[in-house]
Amino acid sequence: MNKLKDIFTGRNTFAASLGLAAIILLFLAPRAAVNVDEQLHYPHAQKVVNWYFTGGADKTCLETPVTNLKYYGQSVDNFTALINRVFQIDNEFLTRHFTGAFFFWLLLLFAGLTGKQLTGSYYVSALIVVFMLATPRLFGQAFGNLKDIPFATGYLAAIFFMIKFVQELPQPRWTTAVWLGLAIAFTNSVRIGGLVLFGYLAIAMVLIILLKPFLLKQIFSTKSNFVRLSGQMLTVVLTGYFAGLVFWPFALQNVFVNPFESLRVMEHYKVSIRQVFEGEWLWSTQLPWYYLPKWLLIATPGFLLTGFAVFSGLFFFQLKTNRKQLFTELFLFFTLLFPVVYVMLIGANLYSGYRQMLFVVPVLVILAALGFYNLFTLLKNRFLFAGVSVALFIMVLIPVKHQVLTFPVDYVYFNQLSGGNKKAWANYEYDYYFHGVKEAAEDLIAQTGGNNIIVASNCNLSNYFEKLPNASFRYVRFLERSSEDWDYGIFGVNYIHPRLLKSGKWKSSQIVKTYYHHGNPIVVLMKRTDKSDFEGINLADSGNYPEATELLEKALKADENNVWLISYLAKISLKQNDFESFNRYLQQGRAVYPEYEPFFLLEAQQLFTNGKLNEAKTVLDKVLTINPYYNVAASMLNEVKKKLNDNK
Amino acid sequence: MKRVKNLMAIIASLVLSIPFVASAQDGGTYIDSLNVQDSSYMQPLTTTTEQSSSNSTTMIIIAAIVVVAVIAFVVLRKKKK
């Protein structure tokens, strides 16, 4: 028994948990899905690497007017592009996924070490590692998300060294100062939002002096202490700022201006993306102030919310007692709350759940683990202790079971409080990273053999078909799929109005297989046996209306929910002044999808053409309420308003 | 002289026709493209997200004050006790 106790020391348990995590990560990295952001950031990373290889001659990485990619430091993406280029690695995404796994492992390490800092117990560190692994929104993005996970790693590493630095006052060690500077530099190199860490350092210093006023005297009364500390602070600031810019071409163009320009762009990101939230379809710039707290509440596992509630409760309840770690606990509280409060106050443009705010989750995990640790130390009754342990074990098992069943789409997790994944589908953004496409792409590749095929998709994941010489890939929006020439379609059940999803009328007769996640459809594989729809649209665009109508009618009979075809038929009728058919098509289309914007535009056009300006204005106002970014309707509305003014 | 007059007349008619060319498309061309975007990558926002940096700075200060005030309250309460 004693021998067993010697083996399972806290330190060994922590090391074993990290070892186990490494094995899991190494096993899963080659099986992970590629996400849509990888297809955006990796090509940019290749351009960044080329900027360095050409000595700055190739400036393509600085010209990103549409994607804003130059504003990202994205050092880890750049690192993988460099490795792939130097070692001429064929499977580029595998390099990325192993790199992601490594940074996630580092995140586990620093989270565990911070737990040890707080409690002095490595058992807490091991508990933190388990909690982190059982947090699907975090672990599920470990491989492909080379922005948010490495940023979280840098953020937590900086907090860890900051706590260490402050605890070592009045004479912090130089190694601590250097590591702190490097951690801040790394965080900034991923995303310039890491600049906030300088503010954290200042607040940590103020907080520790508030709690231990005698430190002020020790620092200022001894010249050597003061000079040493000033030098260390300068080292942290200079290293943290400038070392973070070395692998970022845009920042290097003007090191004092461009990082701040990037910060401004990031805080008010100009790209708006349509999101499903609370059963509504909104643009990300329209989302309510409580978007982030609500997402944290519904997508964080129950054991973390419970642990955090226990921690908070005990913390305030036990304030009278002399807490050794008051500074660390308060500081961690601050690093969790400040970013959340800040993005709510500035109305930051958030989307994809709390992906951009993933960096606060490890702090939440640490505080939740601390909550359970504090609770366990209070429980003197053996049965109560066992009861709480069993309850915690069961609570952890719930997300773990989800992860095992749904990998590599395990990051799509909703807790029991929100009603779970079943209730969340069509009410909240689901597989926004299109991880589900992997299985469908593999199935299609297995089916097609050597036939020449054109694959269409509503995402950019062409990577799955790049090695197939007989396959070509093209992007098309799901509802507008008939406008493109393709043989097979792999469509994520994304960017579809939640009410259309719930009615089931989004489904096409061309679907040959649907891929489910907890019973919810997330991807469909489609096969096109007849191209009447595509040919009909081409004929309509070239003005051959009779033949177009014939083909489109035929296609619509085979795929009766295809609102794009209905809108085309309505358009043809309108152009031919056949108002009876026009109204019939409009009615037919609205029976499938009442909120579809083209129907409003067509109706407004008909009213406008017939001089019914006020009615046209009402219709256009309505469609712009549904979709403020339907620019063609906005242009028509301006014209209608102008005409109404002229008529006055 | 006649050629110059003709040239001037052509230029004048071209200039005068600009408002008609630039004005709305009464002929129904608004419905030529019915496409619906999923993201505004191609359409920079001009309203909701455009805010001045000074506004951000104010917000940073407010957020920091709110969070620090909570922490200070906790610390002072503890000290009193």
C-alpha cells in the first residue's frame, strides 16, 4: 500500500496525466479534420514564408484587402509553412495538426503548473489536465485551430510567469523576467491582442502592492532592488513587444504603428458572418450583448460551471480566513473576467460561438478545479467525500462520452443545462468549422474510383480532393447550387435559415447520404444525375426564356424544394410580363422558404415596374430587416425613395 | 468650324446624358443578380462596427475600472474584517 502511495505522488500523477494526454494527442492528430480557417490561414502563411525567402520582394502577404490576413501575426501557422517548405513535407496538414497538438499539450502543462502555483498540489495539476481534456470546445480544436489554441497557450504561460514574477518580488529572478517577456512575445506573435498582457502585468503589480504594502518599501528603499526591477520590467516590455513582431511582415513595415492598427482592426473586425443564435439568423455584427456569456453558459461542460460556482461561493464565503493565495486567485479572476467584460462593452464582432475567446476557458478550468479541490478539503465525512467524487466522475464522463462518439466533430458540444446538442441544432451555430465534411469527402473518394468528377461544396475544403487527379473542386452556396456545374456535392448544413432547417424543407432529392451528429444532420452528400437545372439557368441568363422554363420546370419537379430554381422561374415570368405565373411561383417558393430574400426582391421589382412605389418600399424595408446586407435590395430602395421624393 | 461645333455638340450631349446613364435601372436590372451572401467579406461594414480608437480606449479604461473595482472591494472588505 505504501509503495503504491510512493508511486502515485502528486508530481507523478501530474506527469502521468501529461504523458497520457501526449499519447491521446499523438494518436488523434493524424485523424483530425481540416477546418475552414486552415484553408484561409495556411496559404497566407506560405506567402509570409515566401516574403522572408525572397528578402521582402514577394509582397503578396501584405496585400489582403478582402481577407484582412495581414493583420494576423499567425506565427504558428507561419511556422508550419516554414517546416513544410524546408523539409518538403507532402502532407502539409499533418504537420499543422501535430503542431496544434504540441501547443495544446503546452497549454495543459502551463494550466497544470498554474494550478500547482495556486494550491501547492500536483494532484490539482493532474485534475486540471483531465478537466482540460474533457472540455470539448477546447480539446476539439487542438489540432486545426492554430490561432486560438496557441494564443490561449501564450496567454496562460504569460499569466503563469506573471504570477511567479510578482511572487518573487522584491527580487524576481532574471529567468522569470525573460520567460515572461518571451511568453508575451509569443502571444503577440499569434494575435496582437496579447498586448493586453502588459496591462495585466501593471495590474498584478498594483494588486500585490495593495495586498502587501511592505513590498513597496523593500523595492524603493534598496537601490539595487529598484535598479534590478526596473531593468527586468524594461526587459519584459522590450522582449514582449519587439520579439513578437519578428515573424510578422506587416508589423515589420512600421513597428510602432502597424501593430496598433492591427489591434484596432481586430477589435472591430469588419467581416460580418451570418450566424444562428437563439433560433434566429443574424449577422455577427447584429448579435446581442449577451452573446458571449450565453455561449459560455451553454457550451461549457457542467462540471466546469459547477466547479467555478463552488470556487466563487467558497471564495467569497471564506474571505474572513487568511488566504495565502489571495493575490493569485484574485488575479486569475481578473484575467477571466476582464476580456469577457471588455468585449461586451465594446460590442466586439464575435461569431462561431466563443472560439475567439477560447483563451479564457483554461483560466475557467483552473478555477473550477480549484473549486473542487477546496470542496474536497472541506469534506470531513468519508461518505460525502465519496459521493461528491462519484458525482464529479459522472459529470466528467458526459462530455468524454460525447468526444469519443463524435470525433472529429467533438468540438460541437452543448451542455445539459442548454438541453444538449439535440436541442441546440438549428438554434445555435453548429459545425461552423465544417469538421463533418471529412467523413463525407472520404466516402466520396472511395466511391468515385478513377472517374472524372466535379465536386461542389459550400466550404473551401478543397484539400480533401487535391491529391485526386480526376477530381476538380468548386465553391457554391448551398441554396444556389444549381448555378454551378458539378457531379457530386458535399454540403455542410451551414448558412441555412434556422426556420428552413426546422421545417426540413432545406433537403434536396439529390441527397444520397446524410451525416449525423447526435441525430442532427451536419453534412449531406449529393449526386447530380441530371443537369437540367444548371443548363436551364444558363439559358435563362442568356435570355432564352422558353427553353430555360422547360428545363427549369423539369428540374423543379425532381427537386421541389429548390427555391433557387423557383426564383429563376419567377424572374423569367417577370421579364416576360407573365404576372400570373410570376405570382404562382412566388407563392410556391414562399411555401418552402418564406424568408428567402430573392422572392422579396422580385416582388419589389414587380411593384416598382408597375409604379407602386410605396408598396415596393414596404417590401424592400421588410427584406432589409431580414437581411441588412442584401445590397441589391438596398440599391433598389434608394431608387424607390428618390422617385418617391421626386413625385412629392 | 462646323466640325468643332459638331464635336462640341457630341461632348455636350454625352455630358448631359450622364445623369440618365447613372440613374436607376428602370428596366428591371435589379433582379439580374439574386445571390445572397453568407458573409460580408466583399462588403466592408460602414455602420455598426466602425468605431473610433478613442472610444475603444475609453472602453478599456471602463472595463478595467469595473473589474478592478470589484477586486478592490473584495480586498478592502477583507482588510476591514
